[in-house]
Amino acid sequence: MLDFITWTADPVWFHIGPLAIRWYSLAFMVGFLVGYEIEARIYRHEGAPERWLGILLMWTVAGTIIGARLGHVFFYEWDMYKHNPISILYVWHGGLASHGGTIGIIIGVILYSLITTKRNPLWTFDRLVIPVALVGGLIRLGNLMNSEIFGHATTLPWGFMFLRSREWNELYYGQACHPTQIYEALCYFSLFAVLMWMYWKKNAEERTGLIFGVFLTGIFLPRFLIEFIKNDQVDFEATMALNMGQWLSIPFVLIGIGLVIYAMRRPRIRIDFPDRFADEDEKPRKKNK
């Protein structure tokens, strides 16, 4: 008889009176705090104004939460929410979509670039997506703590039995399932390491759009493939050749590949790295030849 992993983790970290602090919320908080520090190091390295950081954080947090919520509402369960629109605000009941979060961040960065930096949005994307990859991995660990978004039944020795999950008890009781949250988390953490290496060791930011292109491909191609062994999130996906997550991933993968090709065909932009925050909104300086 195979020994599988019995998963009984409590999704709540601790309580403050009636308020439950969940591991999923902690993953978001830690991700944004660590991400802010990484972004601050990058901005200082390139001599960007420090005040841009707080503004970028606000746009990113708002874009992530609003986009992820609306993505879930419109991509997956509009038939339910259209009858009770006020419930869209009940984010504590769950229901966030990573594709919607990505779209929200893209819109936020474009507005941030137009209003604050006055630079090509790709400048921000190339720097922001580095910590975003880390946040994505942490959020998938939050999904693991919630015993949600797991995969089909498996006989592999690392299969998980999600005893706290109603879905698992109804569909797979007694069977182990793919811990797809861990698969995705490992992909995203690996991507984070690659992007850090590209930025700090290879100066890939000097090829506009390259880091962003690698990010989009590295996030959504694994997502597309892992979806083949994940359970459908909503019933209507059962009739689809590819599920909603896969259809939504395809455009991002194509855009990512296109950005990589675009970046590699253009000349490298040589940039000075003063290792200090700018005193004013100044453009990056080219290296002296």
C-alpha cells in the first residue's frame, strides 16, 4: 500500500478576538513587504526617485486585488454575481483569479507610468515583475494552506490527501491528489531566481522588455501545462477542450515570446547605476563610451 501525504493544515494562522488571520493573507503581506524591499534596492541601484516606490506599491496592491477579484467574477462566476452584485465586494469569501490580477497590475503600471514616471511602461514592468514572481509563489503556498486548487487523483508518492477540503472529500476521498499548488510555487520561485540573475548578473534590464517577456512566458506557460492535471474551478469548464485558465494563459505566453524577440532584436541600452536614489525625477543616464 502506498503511503501518501495526509494534509490537515489549519488555514488560520491565529485569531485576534473574532478576527481570523489566515496563512493566505500572510502570504500576500509577506510577499508585498519583501517585494517592496527588492524593488527599493532596484530603484536605488538605478538612481530612480525614492518617492516613486510608495506610489508604485499603491498601484500594484490596488491592481492586484481589484483585478484578481473582478477576474474571478467575470471569467468564472458572472452568472452567480450578476444576480447579487454587492457580493462582488465580499472578498473575504474567497474568489481571486491570477489572470485578473495580472491584467489589474498591467493597467495600474500603465497609469503609474503616464502619471508618475513619464517613462515607457516597459521600464516599470521589467523591474516590477521580479518580486511579483516571488509573490506568485507565496500565494500558491497560501492556496496549499487553504487546501484548495489541487489536482486530479494520482498514485505518485508525493500525492496529497486534503482532509480539510470539502471538494476532496466529495470527489476523491481515500485517494491522493496532485499538489498542484506546490508545482506552481516551485515554478514561480524558480522564475524569481532566474529574473534576479538576469537583472543583477546579466544587466538584462538594458534590453527593454526582456525581463517582462521572460516573466510572462515563465508564469503562464507552466500554468497552461499544470492546468491539464488541475480540477476545474467551475462546472462549465468540463465541456471545454481547454479550461478557462488555459485560454486566458495563451495570450500572455504569446505576448511574452513576442517581447523577448522584440528585446533581443533591439540594441542594448547602456545605463549608469549610481546606487543612490535620485534627488529629482531624472532620466536614466547612458554610460560614457
